[in-house]
Amino acid sequence: MPFPLRRSSAAADAKVVNNLPGRYPTEDWVAHYWDVSESGELSSRHVVVQLPIGSGANLREVAIGEQGIIMKVRRWGLTISSSLFDMIDFDPQEYLTHDAARYPGGDDQEIVDVVMRAANFDLPSQFVISSDEHPFLLFDPSGELKGSFVKGHSYLGALAYYASNGNTTATFNSMRRLDRALYDRAVETMLRELRKK
């Protein structure tokens, strides 16, 4: 059974992403990443991701390949590590609206929502990739690299997903490392398939 592509909810032309704008003080981080269109076009993107204030000062600089603040990069976006909230004493209870219409489960439901929205970001994209060849990089407000992710889909992984209508979800990172010539031939094959669609 194919895995449908979960579409990013971020506007294609968004310059800043913040799921709860104005709810708590933030600082501007910059995400640099690679996006693959349904036609196989590869493009470099960047967007400001607004994290709770104090995040940058509490994290060490990392090298490319070290995850740092990043927990996961998916086809549609970014998840930061929830351990950040402990480091900066981020208390979601301070930012509750107590809106019973929106949160019929009460404050507990809203607390979960605040934490999830503070940690998960849809990015302007069609299919975000994050491999050794196309790393996802996250820089704090001072410009220091505080997160990277290289364990997601490769370029071939995105192309194969599109060409197979979601039936192929492999990353193909091992193939690229073990047999680059085979990987490159597979990329060309997938691009030809996509051009036929």
C-alpha cells in the first residue's frame, strides 16, 4: 500500500515559521535545507524558524552530521528535541489560553498542543531531503551551527518515492555510500520516469 505524501502546511513563499506567533518570546534561527519537487527539481532553501528565546545560548555548536538540537527531519519539516524545553525552563503553562472551545480536554490538552507546536515545524517545501550529500542545517541567531540532520531521504529517495507513487520509501543512503556509480544511474532512471509522468 503506498504511503501518501503528507503535504507541508507551510506556505510555499513563507520566510518565517512559527506555529504560535505572539504566544511566547522567540529568537530567529535559520534552517538551510534541500527540497525536491514532484518533477525531480532539486533546490536549496532557507527559512527563519522561531524557537523559544534562550535556545541558542543553551546549546553547543555542532559539526555537520551531529544532530544537536534536531530530533528528526521528515519529508515535510523539522522536529527539534524536546529536551531543549528543560534546558531553557520553557513552561508551557505560562502560555495557555484556557480556550475551552478549542481545547475541550482542558489545560492538559492545551499543554500538549503548545509543546508539540513549539517543537514541530512544517517548512516551505514539497519534499525535504537530508543526507550526507544534502545535509539539513540549523543555525542559531549568532550564526553558529546548532543542529544538522543527515539520516533522512537522499535525492534518490525522493525521486523513487515520486516515481513509485509512494510505494518506495527507502532513503538509499547506503547505496550512495557503497556504490556511487549505481546511485547516479538510479537517479538518472528515476528522473526519466518522472519526466514521462
